[in-house]
Amino acid sequence: MIGQDGKEVLVHFSNIQMNEFKKLEIGEVVKYYIGEYY
């Protein structure tokens, strides 16, 4: 999920997932990031 412009991807990802992150506990968010980027 990496485009030519890292900022573009980050902003797009943030806008879509922000509401979901608010629903998750910190542990779940961390695991989600690890799963997505690593």
C-alpha cells in the first residue's frame, strides 16, 4: 500500500481509518499497524 507519494497514501489511509481507530483499544491499533506495515 505504498504509492509514489508517501504523504498521499498516509493521508488517504488516515482519512478512511480514523473513525475505526477511535473504536479500537490501543492494543488493537498497534496490532493493526503491525499487520498493515510489517
